Amino acid sequence: MERIRTSRLHIHGFFLLVVQATGLAAAAGAATSRCPAQQGMALLRLKRSFHRQPLLLPSWRAGTDCCLWEGVSCDDAASGGGRVTALDLGGHGLHSPGGLDGGALLQLTSLRRLNLAGNDFGGAALPASGLERLAELTHLNLSNAGFASQIPIGVGSLRELVSLDLSSTEQTSAMPLELKEPSFRAVMANLTKLRELRLDGVDMSSAAGDWCDVLAESTHGLQVLTLQSCKLSGAICSSFSRLRSLAAVDLSFNQGFYDTSGELFALSGEIPELFAELSSLAVLNLSNNGFNGSFPQGVFQLERLRVLDVSSNSNLSGSLPEFPATSLEVLDLSETKFSGQISSSIGNLKHLRILDISGSNGRFSGALPDSISDLSSLSFLDLSSSGFQLGELPASIGRMQSLSTLRLRECAISGEIPSSVGNLTRLSELDLSQNNLTGPININSKGAFLNLEILNLCCNSLSGLTVIVDDEHYYNISSSAPLPQINSLGLACCNMTKIPAILRYVVVNDLDLSCNQLDGPIPDWIWANQNDNIDVFKFNLSRNRFTNMELPLANARVYYLDLSFNNLQGHLPIPQSPQFLDYSNNRFSSVPEDLMARLSSSFFLNLANNSLHGGIPPIICNASSLKLLDLSYNHFSGRVPPCLLDGHLTILKLRHNEFEGTLPDDIKGGCVSQTIDLNGNQMEGKLPRSLTNCSDLEIFDVGNNNFVDSFPSWTGELPKLRVLVLRSNRFFGAVGGIPVENGDRNRTQFSSLQIIDLASNNFSGSLQLLWFDNLKSMMVTREGDVPQALENNLSGKFYRDTVVVTYKGATTTFSRVLVAFTVIDFSDNAFTGDIPESIGRLASLRGLNLSRNAFTGAIPSQLSGLTQLESLDLSSNQLDGEIPEALVSLTSIAWLNLSYNHLEGAIPQGGQFQTFGSSSFQGNAALCGKPLSVRCNGSNAGSPSLEHRESSEDRTETIVLYAAVGSGFGWGFAMAILFQVFCRS
Ligand SMILES: *[C@@H]1O[C@H](CO)[C@@H](O)[C@H](O)[C@H]1NC(C)=O
Ligand SMILES: *[C@@H]1O[C@H](CO)[C@@H](O)[C@H](O)[C@H]1NC(C)=O
């Protein structure tokens, strides 16, 4: 967003120049002219079409000379009779819900200039016909005026037009202007005199193939062209070079998805050399597109070039030249593939104000030339994550007196911050995070950093950036002047053992002290002694060792407070109307009575892993913004208010508490839950059928309760259900029972399922062959799954969803699920009959546990199709026959238990089989061969190998888990997370 703003500024600045050049000098002779009656009446009619408001065009009164009216100009009476030639009502706050009164306007046939920009015509279309009557128009500006739909052909008849501006950069209406029928070509064909064309925001997707040729054919004199966000695609054509007069070109933000079809569009291909031949070029903005290839070096030589922005073209490569002394003011190459070094000739760019090379993924190298300090106009410098190994910052940096933003994140900076940085009196943002700075950093000495609005020193701990040294004597505490403000102070992971005392004297809106070694109480002065008047946006104090909170916060306004992973005890501090509270993983023991009443505007409340108790009062139903409620691992009790299942919550986690009672059975269509986790409570009764209304449900975990019900086959109709855990309840009867009805083979069940855990219930009967054919998502293997971590801008923090399954014989907690991880656990039930061979088609299965049932028959050799299988437990059944030789091909298998069956014959040898101990096979009287000590037919079985007793060992392993949670969170809370897996015995 920020980038959009800056690029607009560039163009805007340029526009002012152009305006001066072409001149808006209105006809000066208006005073002596007399307004033709008919034109005056037309103007008054136009006035009547606007929404009436007190100061609407007060000078426009019947009976007065219209040539003297506000915004109206006439030509000289002597030269033909005082006709209205210009109407400039730009930015007058006019509102006309019915659109433009064409009947009135089109009588002003002598108009040469018409400006209605920045008013509100209510999403109406332009007059479909009649515009051609304004045949003398040279300047037409209808930008940002709320017009929508097709641009009429009449615009194309205005042959005298020099300047046409139909842009809408403010997205006022959902429906933009568009050029479809008639096409861009048809409208442009006769506009040969155009010098300025602005169509930003106009949907030109229909002109994908020929927009460039059309311009080259009809508008040779074009000086200013802005087609930002026009849904253009394709390459820049070679005939574009005919537009030799171009001074400003903005083709930015032509990359995205079509709304309905989902089709991708982008300006792409190489950026042609021809730009280097446009000697008048002053502004070139090609940012946020799909250009590739190598950027033409010649462009850097253009003497008049002031703005060059090719940022966010992720496949565009190039290198920086020897810079001649040009007029360049803005150079933005961020988020591209540019590489190489910065030559010391950069010092020639005396006018450079903005230099942004960030995010080129480490392709730059070398150090920063000293001459960069000569750039006395430079106010914005961002080299973050560009690969520079800056080493120690030179003291000369203090010479860049104009710097207001300095971002050097991840630039391998070492040593101390030179004190000359204190000379940068205009600096408002300093980001030195993720470097190897060593302290001490004295952020208050001489007040050097006190003009900063944003300071980020996060994550310099690797080489030991130590404490922020405080200089408490510096401040004149008695001063009655208002406290200085720092907007954002990032001191995460800085090895701090002491809270910087500067916080006594500085109001910080966004403070990050997470991941340090701070302990003891959170002092009240951390809120800068604002006492009664605390009003801050975001405080992150997580991952320290704080023990208590001095200030109860009951009267404070803190919108985002993260206290997770500390040792905080006692009463939960709840500020007024918080939006985001994470108090998880502490030792809080009591909940203030009015907690729920204070949550009216909250969307995130995580109290997991504390020692809290009590019930959830029904008033929580009033917290209508709440998206996430996590009370897991506490001692909450009583009934679960029905509204929690039937409302707006995206994630409901009540795991491991003492909740009891039944679930409500009147859940309506509004249920938006993605996660319902009630595992480990004392809930009873049946699972309500009405949960089928929760069609977004992905994780449904009711394990370890007292539910008594038959298999909830209706959960198979939840299209997104990925995890179903019914473990350790009193479910009974057959599983499946979803016959393919009336031959409806398209009806899929459980098609997204990845984890199904039915263990330790009373399920019985035999498993149906066809049922497993439903489990489509277990059949695809996803080799190429890349874990992604989409950062949530609001919180910079992820939410972890956990699922506990038995895996490799151990109870394993998986945090946030899982595209590549699939498990079936049917153990400890009363299943009978054969193991369905159709299980062998579930190619992505990682864990299969059918142990402690009454399965009979042989192990199906089809299980050899489970190429990803890591854990297989068939122990304690009635299986007989030989172990299929084919299982030797399971190369991933790391844990196997076939013990206590009636298997017979020789244990297959080779592959992973030679890694298993005898415990994997014991209790099968007729098995023989390694690793058992029983020999087969007299052959030599050798001595028993060492047993692998993996289940008794603690294991920690990392498995890549992938998830893309829907956009259920109000604040664009889309997350994808990779996490650690903790295995416990
Ligand atoms: C452009 O000019 C041609 C030839 O005079 C004419 O046929 C056509 O209708 C004109 N187009 C528009 C949009 O006025
Ligand atoms: C910083 O300012 C001080 C005092 O004005 C001056 O003596 C010093 O040379 C400056 N340092 C740099 C690097 O410009």
C-alpha cells in the first residue's frame, strides 16, 4: 500500500509540472463578456441536478452574468460573443446521484475545457450519446468522479482533445469505467492530438492484445501516459518507440487476477530498449508487473529522468551502471532480481531523494561506497535483504542530513552504531534489525533517537547485541513538556535483561520487547507513566520471564497485547475494549468478572495453558467480533454456551478443561467454524446433527470425552473436513454405512480428510472396501508441497492449532495441520473381518494403526502401495498367514508392530525390515527368522538383534506442516504455518 502511495506521488509531482507547462490560464476577458441566455440557463439546470447543499455554487444566480460565475470562463465578447468556454468544477464536492445531466451540459457546445474531477456522480455511466456535440473540447477531466461502466464512443469524437483524464485512482465505486464495446481502438482512433492520456483504474482487459499498437498508431504527440491498474497484459510493442515525446509513463500495477475467471493477467516480456531513446522521459513507472529479462541500461543515462520505479517485478534482472550526473530523484528497484554492486558514481546523483534496493534476495554484494554520503538530498534509503555485507557502518553516514528513513535490515552490519547517526536530525525511521550489531546501543544519550517514530533493532542477538544502556540523568523529568512519542520501537530478541528506562519518558504506540530475558514485574512505568490515560496500539512482551503486572490495566486502552510465554500469575489484566489478547502459556489463575463483557470488540483471545477456572458466562455471546477463542489447558468448567458453536467464531478451542453437558442441537447455517476442539473434557450425549451446517469445518476434535453415539457418518458431508478425532469416547457400531446411493458416484465423502482417529471406542463390524475409496486426499502424494509462512500484518504472529495422534507408538502433538500428513488410527475397538485391501490405495498415508481389534485374515499385500508409510501398527489382532514379501518395498517405514497375531512363516528380510527389533514380531507363535531367535526350517536365524524400544524414548522431530487457513479472520488473518512436532512417550 505504501508503495502505491509513493508512486502516485511521483506522478502527481510530475503532473503539476505538466499542468504548468500546458497552462490552465483561464480566459481573462470574462469580465467584459455577456453570457448568452441559453448557456446561462443550461448552467442553472446543471446546478439543479446536483444534490442541494447550503453553499452549492452561490454565485450561480439567475439574472447575473454567468461569465462571472465560479468556475465558469467565457471567451472574449469582441471575438464572437461571450460563449462559455471553460467549466472548472474540479473538487467542488458536488454530488449527483443520478449521474451527469447530459441535457444541460451538452448545450455548452463552445466548451474547450471541462473539469468535473473529484466530485461524486454516484457510479453512473457517462452520457451514452451526445458528447460529440462538445466538438471544441481540448481538455476533459472526469477523473475520480465516481463514473462507471463503458466509456461511450462520443469521447472518441472529440478530435481536438489534448488532455483526457478518466482515471480513478481512489476506487470509489466497485464498478470501474471500462473499455470493451466500443473498444479502446475505436475510442482512440481519432484522438490524434492527445498529449496527455490518463486512464488509471479503467478496465482495459479487452485491449490486452493491442493497447500498445493503438497508442502508437493514433497518439504520436503523447507526452503523459498513465495506465495504472488497467488490467493490461502482454508485452510492450516495438512500435511504442513512435511515441517520441513521452515524458511520463506509468504502467504500474498491471498484475493480478481477473475477478471472476481467476485468470492471471500481467504486463510481461522484456522492458524494451526503446525507453532509452525517449530523450524527454522524466518519469518511468513500470512497478508491480510481470516484466522479465534484463533491464535496459541505457535508461540510466537519460538526462531528464527523475523517477525510475521498476519495483516488484520479481523476474526482472539488471545491474546498476556507472551513474552520470542526471536528474534522478527516485530510484526504486526493490523486489526485483537486480544484482551486482553499487558504484561509487552513485555520488553523482545529487538530486536523489529515494533509493530502494530492498528485497532483491541477496543478489547484491560488496560494501556501500563512501560516496553515498554525498547524497545530500537522500531522504529514503532501503537496502534491506539485498545481500549487502555492510560490515561496520561508516561514520560518514552522519553526513546524509536529509535522511528520514534508513532501513538496513539483514545487511550483515556488525559492530556498534556510529554515534554520528545522532547527527541525522531528520531521521524518523531506523531499521537495523537482523544484523550482527553489538552493543552497547545508547538510545537516549543526547536524545539522538528521540525524534524517531520507528526504531527496529530486533534480532541482533546472534553476536550479542546487549542492553540498551540507559542514561537516566539525561531527561529533565520535571519538564512539563509533552512526552516525546515513538510510534514503533522494536527491540525483540536483543538479549536484554533490563527494560530500557527510556520507556519512562517516551510514549510508544507499538512496542516489541518479545524474546528477551526480562524478568520480575512488568513495571507500571513501561506505559511511560501515562497513568490514567494509557492509549497504545500494540505491546508485545511475550517470551520473557515476567512474573506479574504492576498495573491492572482496567482503565487503559491497549488494542493488542501479547503477554504469552511468561511466568505471569494472578489476575488476568484486561484493558478496555481490547482487540487482540494473547495471554497463553503463563500461570494466570483468575479471571476478572467482567472479562467477557469487555470483549465487545475483540477478535482474538488466547488464554491457553494457564491455571484459570470458572464457567464461560453467556455474555460472551455479545462478543460478536470474536474470531478466535482458545481456553485450552485450563480448568474451565460448566456448560459450553451454544452461541460459541453457532456464531462467528472461526477457531474454538476448549481442549483439556472440565466442561460438561451436551452440545446444543440447533446450530444454524451461520456457523463459520474452521476448528472445533473439545478434546479432553467431560462432555456427553450425542454429536448434534446440526453441525453439518458448519460447512467450513476443517478440524473437529471431540476425543477424550464421554460422547455416546453411533459413527457420525454425516461428518463426511463437510467438504473441508481435514481432521476428525473421536478417540476415547463411547462411540459404537459400524463405521462407514455410506453406500453409494442410487449410483450417485459423484457424491464424495470425507474427500478432504487427512487424519481420522477413532481409537478406543466400541466400534465394531467389518470395514467396507468402498469406504476407503472416499478418502481422496489420502490418495494424492504431494511431493512439491512447500511450507509457507504468510505473515499476518496485524500481529506478526501465527496461531497454532494442534492435533494429538498416536504415531510411531507414541502420542504426538502436531501443531497446525498439515497437507502432507495423513494418519488413520482405528486402534482399540472391536472391528472384525479382513483389513480392506483398498487401504493400499491411500498413497499419502504416513501412519496406519489398526491394533487391538479382532481383524482376521491375512495382511493384504496391497499395503505395499503405501509408499509414504512411516508407522504401521497391526498388533493384537487375529491376523494369520505370512507377512507379505511385498512389504519390504516400504522404504519409508520406520516403526512397525505386528506382534500378537497368528502370523506364520518367515519374516521378510531386507529393506527397512532389517532395522526392526524382535518386539515388532513377538507373540506370533509360528513366525520365524530374523530378528526372532526361531530359525526357519533349520536355517540359521542368528542371534536376536537389539530391540528398538522406540516407544519408550523421547523423540523430537521436525515435520514440515503446511496449512492455508481461509480468510475467516476479520483482519485478513490468513495464516500458513510450519511447526515442530513433539513426540512424547
Ligand atoms: C473517426 O474518423 C473516421 C473517419 O472520419 C470516422 O469514420 C469515425 O466514425 C470516427 N470515429 C469516431 C469515434 O468518431
Ligand atoms: C556530527 O555533528 C558534530 C557536531 O555538529 C560534528 O562535530 C561531527 O563532525 C558530525 N559528524 C559527522 C559524521 O558528520
